[in-house]
Amino acid sequence: MGGAVVDDGPPGVKAPDGGWGWAVLAGGFVITGFSYAFPKAVSVFFKELIREFDVGYSDTAWISSILLAMLYGTGPLCSVLVNRFGCRPVMMVGGLFASLGMILASFATSIIHIYLCTGVITGLGLALNFQPSLIMLNRYFSERRPLANGLAAAGSPVALCCLSPLGQILQYKYGWRGGFLILGGILLNCCACGALMRPLLPPKKLEESAVVAAEVKKPKKKLLDFSVFKDRGFLIYTLAASIMVLGLFVPPVFVVSYAKGLGYEDTKSALLLTILGFVDMFARPASGLIAGLKWVRPRTVYLFSFAMLFNGITDLVGSQAKDYNGLVVFCIFFGMSYGMVGALQFEVLMTIVGTEKFSSAIGLVLLMEAFAVLLGPPGAGRLLDTTHQYMHVFLLAGCEVTLSAIVIALGNFLCLSRRKEHPEAKMEMAVTATEEEGLNCVVEGEEDEEGEEEPRGKQMGENSAQKAGDERIVM
């Protein structure tokens, strides 16, 4: 990616796969938890909001939908800001926005105010934290990246297990307004996580050579790289992911209301999200470990397709639940499949586009998915208002996720067959043009002193490129 001007990976610097990367991983763990758990955890307040503002299920579902739409739809904006100012300042400002939105929402006098404050402002703040945390994780980890992605993704179920019951407690003790106010204070922790995102620093010798290379030829910088749309694998991934998110977030948003509709008390109903999150918590790191295996990593896209198929079938079967025990079983299997999808979705994207273009690619993918996210939960809520049966909501979600699994598996299979005929077509290397210039500068600078340095330098660049190339999924 040619657009990073602040903390983009320095030319020729290998991802440390540890060290300060573990601190970055810890920050990403917390940010991922807030970003994905908040739209679900806020659903525990829906019953009170319906009573307070005299609205329907579809109206309250817009809160979670707008939150997710902002998280996804502001992807290109986040990419531009990260490429212009760097991950750390963008995340710290995002933390302030996330907190401010919830605090303002506690004073709301209509459901529209909730949309604007919780949905738009808090959603924007979480977006400014979520995407940069993934970018930094991609820069700090390479060999251990599947495991790192799985561990960071585990932040979502951990936060859900904490935030869902916490929301119920706050609602009972302080009402929904007091709950929103306290949650706004908790979101200030995003600023602390942003402070952990320290840019990678190159070795002194390499840094000097990179400066010389930049003086000789300074590449034109891009704030958003649209060339990823030329990658067939990226297009297939984007289409499948957009279909998937239509139904992926629907069951967690409605499962609590499903239990309440069957006549179970609020606390017992909210426990379903805790069960779902507990299973999800272990499924994500386990999926990261499996995806990191040598014989699995080149086929991660198919593992991702299986995870989506598993999730879709779980929704279809879960739609037939008639009592609390049936919903518990549904939450267990949904947690497993949902955890697999959460751990693999960005690992697959990183593998498809590579480190160079990931910052721009994730922003564009999230933008494409935003339209589906915006329609998913409200559409399900409208269906519920019409039919008054949760079965139809879960059936629709299951069909959408199952279709996405078929799209990515079939598309990848056809594309893979074609790429085998032309193995050299569109093959990208992890060593970027800027990195090659930095390495060549080192070689040329040392050639005058030691004549044998050039072959070794070239070999180093070739080995690095070959190693990265082996980790890519051929799309």
C-alpha cells in the first residue's frame, strides 16, 4: 500500500511476531471486544426503549444496525485517516467519540436521538478504533498471524459475556439512561488501547539506507488504493462477505427477545448471550490454531467457507427451537460457528491481498458490507413485526449465510482452477516496491566496500519474497 505516511511498516523490516506485538494484540483484543459486542449488548436495553419511546422491534433494531453500519461503512474514511495520520492518533480520537456518543445518548428524548448518538457517533468512534487495530496486528505478526487473529477476535465473546449481564445489572439499578452513561465511561478505555499502537521502527542501518532511497526516488503516496478491485480473489471475498453479513448478526440481536417472547424472565433470557459468548470465546483461538497449521493455511478460504456453512445450518435448525433448552443448544452451536467465522474472516482477507494493500482493502470491504449490515437486523425486525414468529427471522438469516458459503467456495474453486493454468498471473510479493528500493540501496551502498554483498542481498530479497508467496492463498 503506497498510502501510509506515518506508521506504515518500514521498508525491509520483518514483522517481529512477538515482542511489543503482544501489547498490540492485547489492545486489539479489547478493541475487537468493544466493536462487536456493543451492538449485541445494547440489545438488552431494547425492551425498555420500546416501552420508553413507544416503538416496535424494527425501530429498536436500527440502533444495532446503525452501529454496525458505521463500523463497516466508514472503512474508506478510516483507511485515509490511518494512511495520513497513523493508527495511534486515529484510535485515541475514536475512543473519545465512542464515549461521547453513549454519554449523549443517556439524555435522549426520542429514538432518533439514540440513532444519532449511539448509532452514528459511538459507531464512528468504534470504527476509528477497530480498523487501525487490525492493521497494526497485520504489521506486527506474520508467521503467527492466524493465531494472533484468533486471539484478538476472542475479545468479542469475552466482552459479550461481560457487557450483556453488566447491561442488565445497570438497567435494573440505574435505568437505561444510567446504563448508557456508565457504558460511555467504560468506552474511554479505547484511548488507552490506542496508546499501545506503537509504530514499527526499522534498525538504524536500514533506516539510514531507506532515507537515502527516499531521497533518490520518492514514490507517489496513495491514501486509498483501488487497485485491489483488479484482484479476482478480492472481488469474490467481498461479494460473499456482503451476503454473509445480511444474516450473520441477526440471531445474536434477536435471541434474547426470542426467549422473552417464550415467556422467560429477563435475566434468564440475557444468559443466552453469555452462553453464546462463552463458547465463542474458545472457538476463536482454536480456529486460529487450526488455520495456522502448515497443511491448512494454504486452504484457509475453504475452512472459512465451512465455517459460514456451519453457521447458516445452525440458524436453520435453531429456527425450530420451541423452549429454553432448545435455545441453549442453538447458542452453543451458533457460538462455535460464529467464532470460526470471526477468527477467519480477516485472516482470509490478509492472505488474499497481502500486507501492502491490506489497509486500503479492509476499508473498501467494510464499505461494501455496510449496505448489507444496514439492512440485515431492521429487515429481520420488520419480518418479525409482520409475522410475529422468530422462526422466519432465523430461517432468513440461515439462508443468507449459507448462500455466502456457497459463493466463496464455488468462486474460489473456479478461480483456483484458472490460476493453476496461469500460475504467474497476478502473483503478488510481500516485499513491496518501496522495500525493494530500500534493500537495493543497502546492497549498492555496501558493494563498493565488499564486492560479495550484492549476491547475498539479492538472495535475501528473493528468499523473503518466496517465503511470503508461499503463505498466500492462490485465488
